[in-house]
Amino acid sequence: MSAMIQAEGLTKYYGRVLAVDDVSFSVDEGEVVAFLGPNAAGKTTTMRMLTGFTPATMGSAAIAGHEVATESLAARQHIGYMPEVMALYPELTVQQYLAHFAKLRGVESHDRDERIEEISALCGVEEVADTHCGKLSKGYRQRVGLAQALVHDPDVLILDEPTIGLDPVQIRETRRLIKDLGKEHTVMLSTHILPEAQMTCERVIIIANGQIVAVDTPANLAAQIRKTETMYLKVREESSRAPRTIRDMADVIDVQPADETRGDGKAYLVSSEMGVDIREQLSTLAIQRGWGLLEMRPVAMTLEDVYLDLTTEEEGV
Ligand SMILES: Nc1ncnc2c1ncn2[C@@H]1O[C@H](COP(=O)(O)OP(=O)(O)O)[C@@H](O)[C@H]1O
Ligand SMILES: [Mg+2]
């Protein structure tokens, strides 16, 4: 299988700000990959380097085997890019706007009308064909952005936060459309929303602070990080010594107060080595010390925890 998107040591400085730091990855033909990371992680900057809109300070990108820096025309022929913020021409109608890009990207003039019709139907923008771009709602603007990206029938789609700012119904429609497109295209979409990555993509590339921190399937990511098991423990007595006493247990790694302390008592999250069952030990301890055991249950780690774990900097614990 050949790589359709290849990033090799991509690095971007804005002045002295290091926005993207030595980013390498590849996306194979037919894959649908999420580029997941919090705001300011470097997603947009990376995508702009992949598509040739911003030169890399260091490193290189290739699309369908064409170097973006040196074979930009050939590379761009394969790319459908939906930027985070669309540069719409407010005075053009949607029809004219799409025709403009079709021409620009080399769609033969005798094919243009048919192509625009086809893509307008697919992206649901037929009803705004004669509307001026400047007058489009956010939802339509996103769809026109997608139509624009697809107009020259590229095989690689690079979509920068395609669902941002949409209402829930539009989000669902857009995700469905992307899934459909994924059957025939190589797709890389950026998002800061974890469930979106899980729902639409087979593989996730996680970026934080300009660096790739993980690349895997959603399921593997959740499993990979699960090195510890966590137990939720709730006791009646507010004993200031309880955390230290629990932490002194042989298999316990850490004890943290649980955020949610609904009702009576005091709750803790007790993490222990993977595969060690501390329930008996822990309950015995709580009873011996007379803390008043109210609740004890294992806590499953979600991909949400994994994501937070990977993208949040340790704050000098
Ligand atoms: N044109 C620019 N000039 C200066 N700094 C920028 C510019 N674009 C982005 N940055 C900075 O680079 C970092 C990464 O931004 P960006 O790629 O937009 O992240 P994301 O898309 O993940 O939110 C941020 O710290 C941002 O402030
Ligand atoms: Mg962005």
C-alpha cells in the first residue's frame, strides 16, 4: 500500500514561536484518519504545510508521491483542501465560486457544469447555487467549502475542523458525508473533539504542543495507556490520613480525591498496578480504620482519559 500523505519532520516557526515540531506520519491510500488535538496544538499549521499554503521551516511533505515544495502543481492536483476559515468571494454566487475553482484546478470546460451539479448535489448546496457567498449561513459556508475541495475530484481530502460551528443536525450530516467520501478517498480531518475522531476515523494521530504524541486506532489507544487500574472508593469519615494510609498499601500507585463528591462522605480514586485486584485489601483497610465504607467500584478508562493524559502537560505533581 502506498502512502498518499507523507509528512517528514515537518517543523514550523512563526518568528520565535515553534508551532509544529518535527512532525512525521503517513496516511495510506483509502484511510480515514483523524488529526486530533486541543486548540493551538498545531493542526491547522500542519495541514497548511501539507497542502502547500505555508512553507515548512524544516522537513517535507508529499501527496501521492509528489513533493509539495518542489512539485506543488502535481501535489495540489491530488488534494482537496477545506481550510479552517474559507476565503469566500462575497460577490460571487456559489455557482460562480465553484466554477472559478473548477477552472483554476483544471477541470475541462465541457465537464465543468456537470461536475458542479454533481458536487452540489453531493454536498447539499444546490438550493444556494444563486446565493452570493457573502450571504451564506455558517452551515452552507462549510458545505460550499467542502464542495470547493471536491470540485476537481481529488483523491486526497484534507479537512480542517469540518464540523466546527455547525448545529447538531448539520454535524451529523457532515460526518455521514465524510464517511461516504472515505469509501473512495484518502481522508485526513482535524478535530479537537474526541468523539468525532472515534466516530469517523479508523486511525487517530494525536498532536499536542506541536508534537505527535500518539498514532493508533481508537481502541488501541485506550488499551495502550491503560497501565493502571483505578478504583473509586467512597468512605463516610473525612479522615485526613486516609489518602496517605491507602497510598502505603503495597500495590497502590496513587490516590487522588475524586472530583465528584455527591452526598455524604469523601470519595477517592485509587490507582493500582494493572492486573492486581486491591478490592479485598482496600475494603479490609477501610473497615479496620473505621472510615465507614460506602462504595467501591472499578473505574473504566475511556478514550477521553487517554486523550487528556496525552495532551495535558504534567503540572509538577
Ligand atoms: N500566522 C501565525 N502567526 C503566528 N503564530 C501562529 C500563526 N498561526 C498559528 N500560530 C500559532 O501556532 C500555534 C499552532 O496553531 P494552529 O496550527 O492554528 O493550531 P490548531 O489548528 O491545532 O488550533 C499556536 O500557538 C498559534 O498561536
Ligand atoms: Mg486549527
